[in-house]
Amino acid sequence: MAKKVQTAITPTRTDDYPQWYQQVVKASDMAESSPVRGCMVIKPWGYALWENIQKSMDAMFKKTGVKNAYFPLFIPLSFLEKEAEHVEGFAKECAVVTHHRLEAGPEGGLVPAGKLAEPLIVRPTSETIIGDSFAKWISSYRDLPVLINQWANVVRWEMRTRTFLRTSEFLWQEGHTAHATSEEAFSRTEQMLEVYANFAEEYLAMPVIRGRKSDSERFPGAVDTLCIEAMMQDRKALQAGTSHFLGQNFAKSSGITFQSADEKEEHAWTTSWGTSTRLIGGMIMTHGDDDGVIMPPRIAPAHIVLLPIFRKPEEKEAVLAYTRKLAEELSQVTYHGRAIEVEVDEREIGGARGWDWIKKGIPVRAEIGPRDMNEDSVFMARRDLSPREKRGVKREELLATLPAILDEIQQSLFDRALAYREENTRPIDDKEAFYAWFTAENEDKPEIHGGFALSHWCGDGACEEKIKTDLKVTIRCIPFEGEEEEGTCICCGKPSKKRVVFAKAY
Amino acid sequence: MAKKVQTAITPTRTDDYPQWYQQVVKASDMAESSPVRGCMVIKPWGYALWENIQKSMDAMFKKTGVKNAYFPLFIPLSFLEKEAEHVEGFAKECAVVTHHRLEAGPEGGLVPAGKLAEPLIVRPTSETIIGDSFAKWISSYRDLPVLINQWANVVRWEMRTRTFLRTSEFLWQEGHTAHATSEEAFSRTEQMLEVYANFAEEYLAMPVIRGRKSDSERFPGAVDTLCIEAMMQDRKALQAGTSHFLGQNFAKSSGITFQSADEKEEHAWTTSWGTSTRLIGGMIMTHGDDDGVIMPPRIAPAHIVLLPIFRKPEEKEAVLAYTRKLAEELSQVTYHGRAIEVEVDEREIGGARGWDWIKKGIPVRAEIGPRDMNEDSVFMARRDLSPREKRGVKREELLATLPAILDEIQQSLFDRALAYREENTRPIDDKEAFYAWFTAENEDKPEIHGGFALSHWCGDGACEEKIKTDLKVTIRCIPFEGEEEEGTCICCGKPSKKRVVFAKAY
């Protein structure tokens, strides 16, 4: 085994990945758990990241003609019940509002009072309540398509939660569209998946596999669920976004009808698509290292931190002035259409200061001591390289090249993640090898320690179920990429025409 | 009475103000009621306005050092109970979650199941849950101040609701800060009220009176509530934002303590401050006329709509091309740091099209017919003037002067609203005149039909209560402006040193 290096995060990824994740979240000061079961508090550094995700993704939505709106938090139980598969899918995880006030209880303290005639469900997703509006808005083919998105909180009561990845309340966006034809709706479903894939790859530097879910993994009530899947550094899959083709299922249950051009009454075709604060967990697990988070520059809350250093009191004023002036100059520089965000950390707490920013994952750090100042330069470090790898850079050069440096970091994160996924993905045609791939636990041989298996599947749910029971491995998606080829099902040996992605998953 | 002019909204403001309001909301397509009691659906035109409000206000917050974060939707009942006045204030309007799943009921259908050990309250405001985080975050005076804001939905179960003005669920921002001293906390309370006042006046073009609430109107649990109050066109007051100095009340109930510079354990001093989607209702009622909404340009979702007009098919192509090119050119123009937002309405539905945009309140409309095109000009109308007041403007002039025209509209809306408030505000020193001012219902004499009364008040809650009972008139605020002066209470005749603002209110 390699000699252990001191790291900022304990345990390391190889020692205990789930624990490493919790410690990274904590050390980066992005979020904390709350006294409310399964709910998180998103702290400023984490929320600023979410704001950047929102801003970038929202602009991508709007470019495709989508408009934002807002629908009620509560869904009457009878609405949820309209679509049978849908309510079945969410019944086990619903927060239910049953009363609308509090009154003094018989034993002191307050108790729920004012029982509602009909229970209200805190939205786990909004197809049924938005469907009700769509039914009112749409009467003619001229009203179509309707292209709506909402940024909102949703609640799915989870028994086992993990910050950002699976929480009872989370923040997300949910898009909902209605169309005159099946073709148009399906093509919108694909279009939004492509938006998600581009966002994941270009902004989060997270390579994803685009594909379709098997029947058992479909969204409750959907005809087809498309998804993007990413590989985390424990080689498990994370579903990072889904786009659902709902056919006419929800249009029928909500009564979304329109008069067609040839004056027939028809049901609309609808879609829905969502991504959530889970993306933040995915970003952490894709790029983070044993020193903490690594933020891709395109969505980092800040791009560079300046760390003024002085030992003698007489140096302080000059170094601070120089640093603040540089911060001002840097914030005039543009990076992908927005101003460079600069942090200046003037705390006098020694080396812990630099490590705080390493753990938070800020892309670039620059120390400025009296000598640097005299040479009109800074001592720069990139977060994607070793914390010890620093170099002197002239001030003018920093101002001129910072955007290019950030782009380089962005690209290197993506390349690293893609290489990691490719190293840990393999076609497997032999059942024994398949089982070994997912059960090997030998830390010295990470290359046989699981990952993504590209294997043939006959399409039978029974085979899927057996593999899930035996190995906790599921079909992450039937990928769009990859030609059809003759093969045999990894489970039952029957003929198959397509490899699918098998993996353990979050 | 003046001859009735045909208006786009029925009834008019003078005929039936509450009904006028509902019709304006509907006609502008900003929102609609939902099947969930008291909850609204905010439609794209209304939500885009909210997004602009958020963007502008958020930037103002951030300039003062505030950072955004996100806290749980649910508050355990025991947390709400920690501050006695606070829970008392909200107990009657709480949505209570009591179960976490649904199961098949004895009579078919689904019923709530999985009873929670402790009921959860859907946040009506977040002092108690945020206080819990503050208690964890703060241990030394070096951690202070903590300056946090969250954009969120909240629920206050209202029996009588009205879109935007009073809804069971609404969107808002709530700021929460903690400080080492009472002085610093109070000065932050004042600072944020000033942010609200500036926002209301500069962006919403809504003049406001800054002041302090009387004891009976204070936020439950606060030491002091500051507020801004605006006059609507029915001469009622609308509270448009509040900023609360919470003293050490919530710090004590949540255990927010810190070690001071001289190493003593002390309770922090906290503040909270909020504004909501209610601002949209206020904007509508401040500026709207009998033809619909009038949007102040600084927060309008779009600034100008281009309406291509053609009668003969051979004109169509040229006019559309000219219009689209102009839209492109206009969107290159900058207005207060953002690009001019242009709508192009190519629907071929005749005159209804222009009226749609009048009802929506877009600041400027420009018609472009073949003749205009040949003269390289447009036929322009301002929403703040009569719908019939249009003038030809050369294309170059429009491009050069549109920002100035928008500023003129913004200013004229503010001036008009301020003049209206001043016309309908008067010092009243005589009890009989005071009662007459608030009871007169003669439509032909609007000058005696109520408004704001600046009258002396002795400070006794009994006088306040009597006036409220007799007239449904409350003390809107004890204004910051206005010198102390000797006077006698409008109710009991005892000595008073200050006039306060009396009005009917939303």
C-alpha cells in the first residue's frame, strides 16, 4: 500500500467513502443536518452554488421557450389519486397536512386542531396540480405547446437520508409541458434530457450517460423515462436528472383536452422533467478529493480567494491595500459572461485559512506576502492540483490569464472524471465475471472492484429483479449510444440485441 | 357624474374596487386561484415580475453583506412553542403535518398513515428553526454578525384570501441576523427597512411612509416592528414590508449565545425582516387603472411590445422582417444595467392584441404597419397615458430614447402615486371630523371619503382599540418623519406629542 499522506479529510475516500462524503460536506460548510427528520439546512456556500446552478440552467430552459410559474405547495389527496400508478408510487413517502391550526391540549401544550375536510399532501412532484391548471389554460391547438417550469421545494418522506443526495425536503425544478402530438411531446422529452446532459457536462464537469429507464425504474405514471447517469468515485451510479414522456396518462386523469385543427376533441400529450439539489451531491462525489470539495469554475460561488500574508505589523497596511486593489481589478475581469467572483480572506488565523478554502473547493488561491507584493506578483495554487503545487505569477499575467486558467481547471476536472468512468466501465459477457465484478471487495485491486458493466439484457423484468436481489445492482439505463449487436442476456442467456448499463446506485 | 368611457376592466375602480382588483389580476394573466383553499397559481407574467423583484432586491441585500441560505420547510411544534408570544401569534393559522404516508382506508381510497411522534408545522415564518442553526453557528463575538436571508414559500392558513394580497401560501424572503449588541441589531433593523423603502420607491414606484408599529400591531415575539406603508387607490393602507428588532427574545428561546470580547457568555441580539408576493398586489393597486395593470418599467417583465400590422398578404413578410430586426436592435439597448426586454406579438387577431398588452401593463407599445415601415418609424403608445394617445417615432429615435422614455414613465407613476397619497392624507385634530373622514361614503365627494389621517394619539391601547372597533381603522405606523408637537389624542383628548398614521388597511 502507498504511504499515507496527511489529508484534510478523515477518513479518505478509500478508507470509508460514505463517511468521507459526510465529512467533506461538513468541512466545506455547504450544509448541515437539521432537527427536522431528514431535512437539511443549506448554508451560504452551498446555497450560492445552488443559485449558480439555477441561474445557468434557467437560462438554458428559457432559450428553449420555457417560462417559469409557481403552483401550490399542497395537493388535495383526491388529485394525487387521479392517476393510479402515480399515487401508488408516492403513497409511502407523503407528508400529510391534516389540520389547520393549533389549540391548547388537555394535557397542556398545543395540539393540532381544525381538521381539514380533505387531507393535503405536501407536493412530492406536481403533475396532478399543474395538470389542473393546464386543463383550464388549454382549449385549442392554438394554445399549444404550453412550456412551464417551476423552481420549488418538494417533500418525499425518506427513511434513510443523506445530505444533498436523499433528503425528505429538497429543492428542485420541475418542468411540465403539453403538446398537440405524441411526436412533439417525445421530442421535447429528449430535448430537455439533452439540456440536462449539457448542463452536467459543461457546468458541473460531470460526464453522463444518456439513456432510457427500464420499466421497473420508470417514473410512476410515465410512459417512458429518460435519464442521465454519472459515475461517482466509489464507482456507483448517480441518477442526475430525468425527463419523462407521460403520453396521455396525466392529460386523461386531469382532463387536459384541446380542439385540434380539424375540430376534434383530443387529449394533450405531456412531459415532465426534473433535477434537484442532488446535483450538488453528485458534483461533490465526482470531483472531491481527500482534501475536500473541488468546485468546477463554471458554477463555483467564487473563483479565486486572495490571502494577504504579513508577519510584521508595518507590512499589514501595504499588503492589505495591494490585495484589495487586486481584488477590485480581478472583479473587472469577465469569465463566461459573468464577473470573476473574488473572495478576500483577511482573517489572521495562520495556515488554517488556506485549508478552509481548499476544503471549500475554490478553484484558485493566491497568497500575497510582502515579497510577492514587491515583485508585483502572487503565489498561486490551483485546487485541481496538489495543495503543495504553487507558483509565482505576475499580477498582470494573473489578470490576463485567469479566465484561461479557470477553463483549464474546468476541462481537467471533466477529463479526469471521464477517464475515471472509462477505467471503471467494462463490457462483461460472462455471468460469473459479472457477479465477481460487483462482489469483489479487494481494496488493493480497485480495477476489479465494481463499476459500470455494459452487459446484454433480454428485456425480462425477472432477470432484472434477480440481479437486483443478488447483487443490489440495477439497470441504470438502456443507453442511447452503442449499436445494436447480437448477444445473450447476462442473467438467463436468452438472446439480446443491446447492452445496458448495470451498476450499484445511489 | 362624468360621462362613462368604455374601459377594458369591468367594474371600474370607483364602481367596485375589490372586484376591479380581481378582474385586473385575471385580465393581466398574472395569477389565478387554485383548487387548494386559499392558494394561488402564479402564472408566467406574474412570476416573471416576481423574478425581477427577487433579482433587484436580492442584489440590494447582498450589497449590505447578507448571504442567502435555505432552512427546512417544517418546524417541529416544540420549536414554535419555545417563544410564547410567537406561537400564540401563529397558532390559529398553522398547516399541521401529522402523518408521513398514505395507506388504503377501510372504505377504499387512501387515508393518512404513519403518525408522526411530533406534529410538524409548515413554516409560517422561520425565526425558531433558523434560531436553532444560529445557536450552532455562533459561539464567539468573532462569529458575529451573522447576516442571512432565505427566499421561500410560507403558509399561514387564512380564512379570507385575495390573490397576492392575502393567500394561505405565499412566496417571500425572510432575513435573519444576529449581532453582538443591541445597538448594532437595531441599526440593522433600520437599515433593512430603508432597503425596503428604497426598493418600493425606486423599483415599484410606490411611495411609502416609514415608521414603527404600535404594540398591538407588532410581530409576535418582537420588541419593535418597523414598517413601510403605502396608499392604494381605494385610499386604504397596505403594509408593504416589515423589519423586526427581536431583542434577545428569540436568542433566549433558541439558546443563541456567544462569548464576548471580555469573555462573558451573552445572548445575541437578533432581527428579522420580510417582504412577499403581496408587493405585487400593492403594485397593481397603486398604479393600475380601469384598463388594467400598469407595470413600472424598472421591474416590468418586458419593456416594450412590437405589434406588426398588415392587411394584405404581400405586406406580411416585409413588416414581420422589419419588426423582428427592430426587436433585435432594441434588445441591444441597455436600461438600468439590463437589456431591454422586447416582446413581439405576431398573432393575427386584430385589435384584441393591443388590448391584451394594455391589460398586462407593458410600459410601451409600438405598432408597425407598412406605412410606418416605409417611413422607418413606429406608432408608439405609453401605458401611463391614455390608450388613444399615440405618436409616430422614427426608429432611430426610439432606439436612442427608449431608456429615457421608460425612466419618464417610472417617474410619472411615482409622482402620480405620491400626489394621490398627499391629496388623500390630512392632519385631523377634531374627533367628529375624524369619524366623518372614515365613514363618509359619498362617491361624488372623494375628498371626504377617507384616506390617511395624521392625528394625535396618547399611546394608550384602549384608544387604539376603540377606534378599531368603531371604524375598522388602525394605527398603520408611528411615522419617523414629522416633528414632535403638542396635541391631544383624537380619541380620549389626553395630551400627545406625536401624530400617527390612521387608516383602514389590507
